[in-house]
Amino acid sequence: MVEPMASATVPIPARDSFGLRLRYACSWLLFFLGYRFFGLRRGTIRQNLRRSFPGKGDAERERIRVDFVARQAEILAELDYARVMGAGELRARVQLVDRAGVLAAPVKLVLIGGHQCNFEWMLLRISLELGSGLIAMYKPMGSAWVERYFLSIRSKFGARMLPSKAIRHEIGVIRDARALGLVADQVPRTSPERHWTTFLHQDTAFFKGPERMARLLRAPIVYVSMRRHARGML
């Protein structure tokens, strides 16, 4: 398993940390105004927590809600900071633990992750190892400006981004890649094939795409997880 996780032993230069601290402050203000003042998604989050954790009391669900909103603000700050973060600082902030040595092995891989922790930094950190050999699938954004913003960050260290709808047309490119990366844990609204199971006390549909791609490429699936050690250190 490839597990990007924390390392508290590598110091981060103070001059490189100021920009991140500033972004943390700005993103916290944005989330405070949006969530507390305007109430954006407040009802949705509370409803989801009630359905997902029916056995927990109101106070415990409230603590989870506050932590969730705080983490979302941190991820927003860290995402934007990636625009100016260099490879050296990224290596210091995100330690890559490859217990099985799969990234060094000369085999094709299907890397599977989830929208958990800072998945944007996870993509960037792995792309430092694989460069253009990594093809990452993504769902196109509704806004052209937002699309350019995310693509410029995600491809910063060489990863090639491929829209999910272009799989059939680019299958040759995928076959030639060193690894295919997917974060496919969202609701498969347009996919005709889905796997249903119970997740967090609810009937939940999952994509079958990762399994199909692994069979097509004859490649092993490697699950990639991430842990947050401290703010800005994973």
C-alpha cells in the first residue's frame, strides 16, 4: 500500500510557511461567512451527519460538524498554496511511505484514492515520483476559469489530466502510462453500471470503473490513503 502520511522531523522554512498561514486565515474567513453568516450547505451537512451517525448524540455530531468545516477550510487554503509550493517543500510536507515498493517496481498500476484528507496534495506528491507517467482521471468543471485553475495545479509536477468522458478515445494513451489514478468515490450519477452497498447506514452506489480499468490494463489496484499529522503536514 502507498500511504502518504506525516513526518514531523522535516522542518519547513518560515518564509515558505507565511503564504500558507495567510491562506489559512483567508479561507477560514470565507468559510465563516459562507457557513455561519449565509448558511451555505449548513442544513445539508447536519442532515448527512444525522443519517450517517444515528447512534451519536447531538453534541458529538456537532463536534464532527465543526471539525469537518474547519478541515474543508484548511484544504481550500492548501489547494491554493500548491500554486506556489515547490517540489522540495511538498516532499517535506507530505511524506510518501511505499511499504511494498510498488512505485519503484516496473509494473503498470491503477491507483485508487478517495476524497479524504488533502487528496490534491496526494496527487501532487505521487506525481513527483511518476511525473508524466501518471494519468489522473477527473470530472470536468462547469466553469472554464475553475477548470483552468485546477488543471494548472494538478498538472504542476507532470501528471497528465484526462477527462473521465475521454477514456474510450484515449485508451491507447492510458495503456502506455505508468499508472492510472482515480478518485472515484462520488455518486455515479451518469454511470449505467454501479455497485450498491450499505455505507454509513445508507444505501450507497459506487463506481465500477476502477475494477473495469484494472481488468482492461491487467494491472493491480493499489489503494492510496492519507493521514493528517498537523496543519500543513501530512
